Amino acid sequence: MASQLIPPSPPTPTAITCLSDDILREIFLRLPSLPSLVRAAFVCRAFRRAVRSSPAFRRSFRALHAPPLLALFLESNFEVAPAVPCPWRRCDPDLVATDFFEIGLSRHGDADAAGWEIESLSPTYDGYFILVKVGAEGSAAYNPLRQALDLYLGYTDLHLYTLSSEDGQAPSRVVCVIHEREQSDRVAVFSSDTMEWQIFPKNTLPPGDNAMTGRVMRGLIWWPNWMYNQIVVLDTTTFQFSLIDVPRHLMTGRGSSTYKLGETKDGKLCVVDIEDDALVSHLLTAGNDRWMLYKEFPLHPIVKSFTGCSMEEKDCHVRGEVVAVIDGFVYMSIFYCKNTQSCELYLSLCLETSEMSELFNDAYRYNLGVHPYIMAWPPSLVQSKEESETEFTGENIVDDDPMGTAEASTVLVTAVQSLSQALMDDGGSNKEISAKLDALLRPNKDGNGSLMSKITNFDAQLITARDRILRISP
């Protein structure tokens, strides 16, 4: 009897859309940058679901890739444009841009309809726009890169910091440090979950001027206390303050006010400064009780390699500064003179690998300061706990904006708008603070042109600039 032929099995689908989420994530880990991942994730719903649904993937991707530096945010010396974002130039086709562009800001001395004007900036303000309301007691300082706002109300300062959840599972918070001169400080917390403020009892801070702009890192707020050569730390879980002494060599001399606080890739606190023509980094030990020398980089070979100039040459006039320390990368500027031409060079240095990259090198543009514009993980690529799989399989996608529209500034603006009432309800000396805050935030007679609308306008322009950088590449 003739054997019956067994029909062949149907071919296994080989389309990329049939790959499992785990395999897709393994492929995505090999993309060169976060902007590349954004574009890949929005090819189809399956790709986007694979990226959004895995907090572990986000952690792995960020560990394997350098912080996505989109631009160098420059503080211009010209009153016409106090802030100029400048695309950085390198060979990465995903990040290359070909022109300069400016964020339009009101001219110094030319107040808008609500009486707000921008004062000249100083590098000590660390990327904040200094805003003054004509005819009002008080001023404000806003940092759109960090989503931080300082409000100065006579003898009281309110420092607000936005804390967003990296995995999208916890609500965003705004922490407000209420600093009253010659009195104990207090902390208030606004949660986007309850939309309410919680005001904690007064804390006894160590002596000194703590009315400084802070830095949020790993759920802690750090800020230098130059007067006492210490670092003040606020734990945003316990809302307790503590003090850490700076490294001994920073307690005197130039380094006492030029060092930059930052963190390594694994979240350790570090201090980086330029000392004796060398870039020096120190790590804080696990017990927060002492500093350990980490790495030291002589500037002479660095300057020679990137500029062709020698620091020993009298007509070179080299000056180096640490700009910022973010996720294990040190950003620094080098100003030099070559062939009678003043130039500026911006570099990034990976503390882990010691690899250096040139970000920008061109004629000096008379900038007062520079601040890296690091792209945050887009909210549109984070699946919140309220979302379900139906959002990815239905006819419509919840959010088609690759960058995400749920910006952190929305939480900050909402928090500030409700802070005055929360202080009033808390009673005591808070009533006086509430009245001063109301006067500072009050819009014009038409109900427009408030400080909050100005902040929202800053953010909108910055988002537009960010999207332009991301979408200018093919």
C-alpha cells in the first residue's frame, strides 16, 4: 500500500510584528539613543506596547545608553535673548541639527502686560530665569529644564521641586521648602493623586543660608551651603534634613563655590571640580560619612587634543569650568583663544569609561553660562497603573504624540495655583505668606498674563524646540 503523503506544515509567520515583546525589547536595547527608540516605538501599536509595559526595559536602556543630550541651553550675555538653546553637533544622525534657534523672551526692562520682566541672568542661577513683577514685592526664578520654581516673598522664600515617578506607577509630587529668614524651615508636599497639599511641622535646619537652588537626585534634594562648606540634604520620604561636609580640599579656595553636585550611573553622589589644572571627582561613601577620590583627569592633554592649543602658551588663555554632572557624565566648557579668535568648546566625559566627546566647538558667543538639556523619558512611553491593554488594541491610541503631552509642568502649575489656599487653611504665620503669594501670582485686570501663564509659555516654547531637534533628522 502506497504511503500517504503528509502535507507540509504551514510556514511559521516571520513578520517582525509577530515577534514577542521580549524579543522586541532585546532588539530595541541595541538602538543607539532614546530619540531612536521613540521613533521605533511609534511604528506600530505592538512596538509601543513592548516599550511601555516594561519598567525593567526602561532601566536597562538607560543603563546602556548615554543621557540623551538634545541641546546646550545657553544663557546669552545679550539682553535681547537671555536664553538660547543650541543644538549640539556630532555624527549621530538621530541628533544632528544644522542651525541655532532662540526661545523668544521679553527684553530686559520691557515688562509684559502683567508687569513681568526677565532680569539679566548670572551663571550662579544654574539655568533659572529670574522674573520680576514691576510694582510688586517679590520675584520668581523658574528652571524649565528641572521643573523647579523659586518664589521670593520678602523675608520668605518658597522653593518648589517637581518629583516625577520614573516608572509611571506612583503619582507625581511637588515638594515645597518654605524658608523663613532666621526661623526654622518647613516642608509641604503636593500629590497629583490627591491634588492636595500636606504641610509638615517645622524642621530645625543647620545654621546658614539655605535659600539656595537645589538639585533633585534619587528622591533626595541636595543643595550647597557655601557659607559652611556643607551640603544640605532633604529626604523626600521622611522629610528630614541632614548635613554632609564637602571634601576637605573644597573647604578653602576657588573650589569652595565652583564644584558641581551630581550622581554616577549607579546613583552615588559625586562632586566634580577643576583643581590645579585637573578635573577631579570624589564619591560619597555608602555611609555618607566621608569622600573618596574617584578619578582625576589632567586638562593639558584634553585641551591639546580638542583645540590644538597648549595651556603653557601665554597667548592661549585657557579657562575651564564644570557645567553639570548628570547620570555619570560630566559636562564641561573650555574657553580659549586661538589665532586671536576667542572660541568655546563643550565636552562630555563619562566617569565610568573615561571616554570624552566633543559636543560643540565654535567661535565664542559671549554666553554667561550653559546648561545641558537632557531629554527625559517620554511620558507617552510609560504605561500607568490605570491603563489597560485595550488602549493598545482598540481603534484609537490614547496618545499619538511621540514625545508625550503630559508634561511635568502641568503638575507644578496646578500645585502653585493651590498653594496659597493651603497655606491660608494651615493658619499661623502661613496666612501672611499666603497673602504675599496671592499678590505675586495675581494676574492683570483681564485675568491674563499671570506668572503661571508665563511659565506655561516657556514650557511650550521649550517643547517646540525639543520636538524640532528630534524631528529635524531623517
